[in-house]
Amino acid sequence: MKNLILSICFLFAAAVANAQFAGISTAMDKGDAGALSQFFDAKIEITMPNQDGIFDKEQAKGMFQSFFATNKPNSFSIVHQGASKGKASIYAIGELNASGKKFRVFIYINETAGKTMIQQIEIENEG
């Protein structure tokens, strides 16, 4: 019985995580900084090649507009996702193929007042 309950909880958490990342994945895949910024919290920690820090929503949107202009996305896919124990935090690791380059993308989101908000995004060039 305990295993059944744990399995149901795991499946529920996986379904919630998939739903949370659907809009984010679409925005990353299309290189749509405006759509992506709808998921940004008021302040967001961003790490990109050659820049990192904590930025407000408009600054972050501008950074992604510049990033996508230089690195036009061909595809984006989530390769792993999970949730923090006992917290309303969900994360995903994705792969972005853009302008002949491959990037590893880490996205950390949090539920705040019933809204899914991106707290942190890290983009690493994989070559």
C-alpha cells in the first residue's frame, strides 16, 4: 500500500512538472524572449556565456532577446526534470540546439501564489 501511494505521488509530481514546463519549453524552442519572460519572477538569476547576475524581468527579457538573436534556436528539449522534496520547487535540465551550437540549460522554477515563476536559468555552451 505504501508503495502504491508513493507511486501515485511520483506520477502526480511528474505530470505537474510536465505541465509547468510546457510553455517554457515552447518559448525556448521558438526563441521567443517575450513568451519566456512571462514566466520570469520579478528578479531572476541568469548565467549565460559571458554574463551572469540577478536581473529584473525587463533586463532578463532583453538578455534573452540578444541571446536568441545571436543563437537562433533549432530545437529545445527537456532531458531531465524533478522536484525538491518538501518544497514547491521544480527543476529541469534541457538541451538547446542553436546556430550550430549545443547548450545545456538548467531551469529552476518555484510556485509563488499559485503561479509558476522562473527563479534561475543557467545556459552553458557544450560546443
